[in-house]
Amino acid sequence: MKLTNISVIKDLISRHGFTFSKSLGQNFLINPSVCPRMSEGLSGTVIEIGAGIGVLTQELSKVAERVIVIELDESLKPILKETLFDCDNVEIIWGDAVEVINQKLVHEPVTVVANLPYYAATHIIMQLLERRRYLLIKSIIVMVQEEVAQRFIALPRSKQYGIVSVAARFYGQPKLLFKVSRGSFMPTPNVESAVIRLDVFQENRYDLNEKEFFRLVKAAFSERRKQLCNPVSREFNIDKEVVKAALTAIGKTPAARAEELSVDEFVKLSGRLNLSN
Ligand code: SAM
């Protein structure tokens, strides 16, 4: 059954009385080249978030040893029963991915692959990164809105650089794999998409308290166009001059803004200020 074929999809959804939910970000892939490209070179265990009618799941099932899919919309049950009937290595967990990833799903390293619902994409990726060790995540390969993809791969001094860009490079190595036009989905979304890959560092690169580190990063970006010494001094109740001196000590100007600091520089700043030991 060719699940990128519009007539096949229309037949499936009408036979099962399925209706697309906009609020669940249900834009299903109809471009036949995308799923093979997302699955290329994969092996071992894969976790997929959001099965839809199973178009990506089928492809993952061909290349991976085991596929665990998390899907929230139980009205897809009869469709997936039909489309995945011969995919013996696929197991579906019904529920909200944000909650399900709090469970120990596997005991072996995994790759997470998904065409994420737009409304929750950033939140889901951040949760996965925070829980990377517990979930034994090696890599995350996800389709997201192009604007979101640009934020994950952004470098300092760019318009898109922000908290998620720092998080992506704190936890791993982000990369844009390819762009996907809006015509590749049914129904057609209002935005362009892109697939990013995040290879997660297997060793801790920085020896610090992550919670306090991200408290610093969030405070700094809370006024991204202004000098970061102001929000940081307020958040941590430290004299502004102390923050300025710490910035100078790490080789930045005392008037530096958050968007000028790389991950390494944020780490150095937090060390200088004794914030995340
Ligand atoms: N993988 C399919 C594809 O590529 O055609 C479907 C992708 S569609 C963009 C997103 C899927 O995620 C939908 O099936 C939707 O029901 C599901 N979904 C939405 N929110 C979810 C959540 N919080 N947890 C798990 N699945 C969710």
C-alpha cells in the first residue's frame, strides 16, 4: 500500500471515517522521497513520534531492527492496524510523547525520528535533549517548520540564534539535512519545513549544573537586544559591575548581548560568576 499516494490516503481515511486534526498538527507526508531520505543509514532501535497513517513508520520498519512509535490520536488505531499489519518489528504506544518519554522505553541506544507536529516540535526536542541519557538517545532526526530548524542550527550573531541554538550545541551537533516544501504534505501547511539532525554528545562536554546554566542563558536572552548584564544581574541578584567584569575576563565587551555569546562563552561566563557549579 503506497501511503504517499493521495487516492490511497483518501480511500483509507474515508473507509475509517478519519478527519484531520489541525490542533494535533496532522499534516501527513505525500512526497515519496522524504521518508527514505529520513531513514537513510539507520539501523538498531528507533523511536518515532507521531505515526499519522504510518508512512514514515513503514520506511523505518524496513531499515531498523525495532521501531517504537508514540502516537497521541487513538482515532488512527484502525488505520494503523491496516497499514502496519505486516510490520512485525513495530510497537505502538498510545499517548502524549511528552509524557511517554518519561518512561524507560528501551535499554539500548536509540535514534529518534519524527515528522513532528508543528505546535509541539520545539518543546518535544528540548524534552528529548534533557532526557537524552535516560532515553539513551544517539541522534534525533526530525522534520520541523523551517523557521524552527533555522533556530536549532543558528550560530551566534544571527537573527535566529537563541536559547534552542545554545541548547542544541550544548547537547550535541546540529545539522540541516534538507528542506521540504509545503506541497509535500496533505493537508498543505502554511509554512515550509526542513529536516534536521542532532547527533547527541555521548559524554558530558561541560561539567556544570545544567539547570543553573540554562537559567543564565534564559535570563541573558530575555532581553536579547540589550546588554545581558542587566537581566543576568537581576536574575541572580549579583551586582551589574560583577557581570561586566566577568564578561571582560572571558574576552567579551562589558556591553555584550546574549546573541554574541557562543555556548563555550556562556559556559565560561557561568564559571566566572560561579553560577552552575
Ligand atoms: N509521521 C506521519 C507523517 O509523516 O505523515 C505523521 C506526522 S504529523 C505532522 C504529526 C503526528 O503526530 C500526527 O499523527 C499527530 O496525531 C501526532 N501527534 C501530535 N501531537 C502528539 C503528541 N503530543 N504525542 C504524540 N503524537 C502526537
